[in-house]
Amino acid sequence: MKIYHSLYEELNTNLKVLNEGIVKYSNNVNRLEATLNYVGLAPEKITPGAKDTIVHINYAPMVLLDGALNSVISTSKFEIIESDSLKTLISNYPTEIAEFKITDAKINDIVVNHLQPVLEKHLALVDILPQDSPKYNKIRDFGRMSNYYTLLNTKEYQNALVDRLLQTENLLTQAKKLRNRTQVMGLKLRQELGYPSENL
């Protein structure tokens, strides 16, 4: 039964990761939608806040655990579980995690191979140097400056942005579905293990 306790703990960990991810993905969707609204703005209308939204494209893939899950599936102890619905949930969970990871990897690819290169082509890191430091005056005066207007109006940037938005919305939907599955599995496993009733 130790392996089932490990699975229960793994599900709890995944649930926390998914809850945090859902908040992060919702914020990413809002940021991406806001960025799309900057397309077509005159250069003088692109505020420092808009520029900050545009440059924040960071993405960190979500790490979901499945070690205990795979151990349960690959051992004869899987047959000890009485609940057929729990067995089905456990059997399908690795596929759902794999699908989630595929979408997660697509977003990472969009950021690294599409958004970052076009940002680097049009934006200068000089923008992030402290404005009040005279030691950077020369680079500010003679270096290449960022061109947010041109960036926002390039097809490559717009396509990458829309692609990331669509994939992020898809990932958000998958995360919510996976969270629900994780909760149901955790509750059924709790019952199977005879743990006292409480929310997962």
C-alpha cells in the first residue's frame, strides 16, 4: 500500500502545480491579448507599460510528476484496486499528461524559435539599462534603438503571438481538465485507501 500512498502524494503535488499553472496561463492569456491590442498603434502611443508587456515573453514549462503513477501501472499491485473507475482514471492519466506536455513543448518552441528571434531583431537591450547612470550614455546616444512599432507590425511577430495565444488557451483548457481528473483520482484513491474524507 506504500506505492498507493506515494501515488496519492504525487497527485497532491500535481494538483498544486496545476492550480499554480492555471493562474499563470490565465495571466499569460491576458498579457497576450493586451499585446495584440497594441498592433497598429502609432509609435508615440506605445507606452512604457505596453513595452513592458511586449517584452515579457518568458515561459517555463510545467513539471508534472508521474513516477508513482507509472510504478502503480507497471506492477501487479494495480489489480488490488477494487474500483474500476479508479483503474480507468489511473490508466488514462499518463496519456493526458503526455498530451499536456506536447502542448507545453509547442509553446516553449514558439517562444524560443519564433518570438525571441523577432524580438531580438527589433528590440535593443539598452532599454533595460538604468536611465540615471551616465556610464551608459554613449550606448544610449549611438547604439541601435528599439523599434516597437516595426516589431508589432511584422507578420512573423503577429503570427507567433497569435500561435502562442491559441496554444496557451489550449493548454489552459487542458490544465483545467487535468486538474479535475487529478482531483477525482485523488478522492477515489483516498476512499480506496480508507483515508478520512476531506478535500484533496
